[in-house]
Amino acid sequence: MTEQEFLALVRQNPINAAILDRLPQFEAFAPGVMLVAGSLFGTVWNAQAGNAPTDHIKDYDLFSWDADLSSEAEDAVIRQTAELFADLNAPIEIRNQARVHLWFNPKYGLNRPPLCSVREGIEHLTEKAQRFCPTCKAAKQSRAGGFRRAGRTCKAAKQRMEQVAVLSRRTRNSENCSRPVSD
């Protein structure tokens, strides 16, 4: 699947299309914001399975990166995001990737290092998403309609997540990061 084909499938979901069209409006309050995760690859999988584009998509995730680690700054961006997308009537979640380690570790009991960019957030997501793939022979469709593949890394899922990363422009926000950022 080419990048153009992937983007065309992603835009079949009207909520994805509206979010992507409005991303330039974020630059004032959330520079470098990207639409990521299940709303992208879920829409593609829905198209391949013959489902409606919005089926089984529980939310629409946006990643941003801001050196301001205060919860007040992130709350302000969350409020602005809610205002910008109020007409879509969809669960849209924006998270500052610079802050994820502050709440992720206590909430899930997993050690997640500080992230230096949106790109690193996508890389962490890619690792998690490698367990899901509708095209593998070993993939099984659950009763809820989702596709799961446990255990080994699934090449097709990894390729789809890499396509998500290709769609996202590179973000390098290392000036306030205490460790080197890898490209």
C-alpha cells in the first residue's frame, strides 16, 4: 500500500478527515500535533474488512510535544482541542508526549522514559501495535470485530504503523530533553 493509498483510506473516515483538515489550526497552541494510532490503522482495517470507516474506533488520539510539563498547560490544550472539535461529537484525546511519563507510570505500573518528541511517542505506540494485524494468517477476529495477534511481532502490523509514522512529519524537540534524540 502506498502512502497515497493509505491516506485516501484514512480520509474515508469523516472524523479523521476533519481532524486532518484542522491540524494547521493547532499550530498556535499545540505545535507539531499529529493524528496517530487506532483511528488511522483501524480505519484502514475497517476498509479491508468491509466495515464502515468508523466501526470499532473508540477514540481519536492526537500527540503533541511541549516542554511545559505543567498539568495546567496540558489542560488548556485539552480544552482548546475540545472547542475546536465540539461539532464532531467524537472522543478526541490530545496528550503532550513530554508529560506521558509523569502519569503513565503511576496509572499503568509500567516504566516509560521521558519522551523528547512526538516521533518517540509514535515509536512507543508502534511497539504496542505490533500485536494487532488483520492480514496475518494467525490473526483472529474477536466477537467485537477487532483483530488480535498475540505473541510474535507481526510484520504487516509493523508496516502499517510505519506508514503512520511516514504520514507524520518529523518532530525534533530535543532542546529541553536530557538525553539524545534518535531520528
